[in-house]
Amino acid sequence: YYTGVVDIVADWFSDSPARRAMGLSFPYNWIDLSLIMVTQPSHRDAPFSETFFSFLKPFEAQLWAVLISCVVYSSVIFWYLERSANDNYSRRSVSEGIEVATFLAAAKLTWSGAFAPASTAGGGVSIS
């Protein structure tokens, strides 16, 4: 704002009758600074069902279902492609091989160092 001598920028906290008498104009407040009452929140213990399953809250149930389906599907496909070429699966029973592949597929979601494919097709699945 121009006072005839200098240009200045003034905000709501510097508004006073003396400054307005000098010819300064101040902008309207864009934030509501009226008084509010502050109290301590009431403390309630959350039930066990809320705290125990709180790790599931970032995603909805449908997304969890899709993630689990993708892990199971990719682990079965990976096991099927690798069962004859990879010693990690060939010396195990079918259920153990699928269990190992499922663990590795789930681990791949977080640290991606789990799959060690021995076949080209298994390498293609592990990249995806």
C-alpha cells in the first residue's frame, strides 16, 4: 500500500487506529481468528476389534481381495512354470511348492528380491 512516502505491505496483525489515521489501508482477513474454546479430548479405549485389525485400514476390503488374488494367481503360475527347472520346487510336494511360491510372491510385493527363476518363462512372470 502506498502512503505517499513508502510502499509497505501490512497484514491483519499490524492493523491499528493510529496506522489507519496515517492513511494505511489493510486487507480483509482471509482466516477466521475468532475465539474458540479449547478442551481436553475425552479419552476412550478403542475396542480390540478396531486395534487388532487396524493394519487393514489403508485399503478397502475389495482391494485386499484383489491383492491376495494376484499373489495366489502369480504364485501358482510361477510354481507351474518353475516346477521342473528349479530345484526349490522340484524336490518338494505340490502343496509345499505352491506354499513356497506363495510366500515368495507375497514377499515380492514389499522387497522384490524373492524370486530366483531358473526358466525363461519364470523370469517373465517374476518381472511382472
